[in-house]
Amino acid sequence: MRNVLLTRSGLLFVLMASVALARSSSDTVLIRTLKVSEHPGYSTPAIYVAGQVVTVLCFEKDVDAANTRLLGWEGKFQPLVVGSNKVVLEPIRDLDQEESLSLLVTLADKTELAFLVKPKSREEWGWIDHQVNVFKDPDSFNAVLSSLYDSRKRERKLSEENERFKQEENSVDHAYATLLVNGEVNRTPFRSKKVARSKNEDMGMVVETYSGPGKAAVVVTLTNTYYGGIWEFDGAYLTRGATHSTARPFALRMSSAAIMPGQTGIIAVVVDRSAFESKDGQLVDLILQIFREDGLQQMAVALEHTLVGK
């Protein structure tokens, strides 16, 4: 079991992960179009899955359930579900990074299609397939329409990201977070309020909270003491409760998204007073959650609204 650190002041607590917690699906789940080919040079397409996340493959024609199978699924997946033109994959757990399973799908017209079922890549561009629309005829109406929807979604996402990046470059909070992650707290309006330390078999942690005029800040220092692998950042969420449905905005900067064994990384977060405000204008406490790449919650930091100065 992982250690738990709890300060009695009520200002801050840090919880080490012991179970896999849900991540924001908008960051990791994808609906995409896949066009298969019978050309001999065409490589077997991959389907990316994650434990406890259902992946649905949709085909143009009905699927022959008797001749559709996932090889080596026992102990790793729930039994394959085939109905109408759909195949449902439900992993029991995450696959190992180098692990892959062969999925053989036979359509009602006896067309055979092969896929490799793999885990999400560790790279930043990695994703989890929620739904894959599979087309054999790339020029069919449905294939073209599905591709059009994909293109529009990518265009919208890129536009939103570009706008976010523009705002971040001009954001005072992001500027403060950059100074904090570089150790230049003396150039910010923040005052240190509390320092908490914790260590377990694979990670040493120091969490320092700051109070400032109309803002609060947190600086997390992580030292990778696990000499068997790299620690990688997956995401951070600021919420009123434990669910992402109450997510609030914040500014984040980090020294590195990956921490090699024996090395240290720093994550700095700045939160504006407006994030602490409820709908009726009252200030509420928040929780900062930090996740690592395997989906486990590395820590949760409680931020009391009293950190926000006048």
C-alpha cells in the first residue's frame, strides 16, 4: 500500500494513489474513422484500449459472430460482444506497454479483417479509442461523411488549442507559474504558508502552498526514487469535489513532463480567486489532483479558500 500524509492544520493534504481513478475522458478518448485496405503493403491497423474503458468497432455490414474472435483474451478482456454491425471490446485491465492481441473480424459477406489491439501509447499524442468507424470502401458515402466529421473535429480542436496558447502567453497566472517553477518566488506576490513532505518506495514529494493577493499557488517537487522506470505526467485537475464535473480553471507550468530515475521535477500551479467562487459568490475549498501516465492519482492537494488573500 502507498503511504498517506495528512497535515492536521487542515490547510493541505497529500494522498498517494492506491487505486486507478477515472481521468477526464475528453483528454484521452477518441472517436475516429479507420479505412482498411486489401493492398499487400497495408499494415495491420491498431485499436488502442485501456482497462475498464469500452471500445466499440462499427462496420458497414453485419458481423459474423461465429467467425469473429480475439486471440489470447482470457484474463485480460471480458468475453467479446458481437451484435449487428458492432464488436465491443472491454479490457479488464490495462495492457502492458509492449503487449498486443490479434482481433479477427469476419463480416456477413465473408470479408475478413484483422486488427491489433494495443494499449495507449506513452507519447503525448497517444489516445484511447472509444469508437472506431471501420470502412473498407474509402469512397463510400458513409466513409466520406465520417472522414468529414473527423476533419471538422480536428480543425475545431486545433483552433481551440491555438486560442488557449495565445491566452496563456499573455496570462499573468501563467507568468507567475513560470517564475515559481524556476524557483523565483521572490519575483511573485506569493508568501509561503505550508510545507508538507512525504516519501514512499518510488517517489519523494514536497508540497508547498502559497497565499497571494487574490490568488493561491502550489509548488510540487517530485523526486523519482524508483530506479526501475520513468515517472511521466498525465494530467492535473482542479475540482470542488472528487469528480471532474466540478473542474475549475488554473495555470500550470512544469520543469519536465517526465522524471528520470534519480532526478527531480517541479510542478507549479496558480489559482485565481474566481476559481474558488461558487455560483452564489461564496468562496469554497478546492482539490488539486495530479495523475501519472498509468492513470493512477499521484496525489491530491486540498486548497482552502483562506489561501486567497485580499
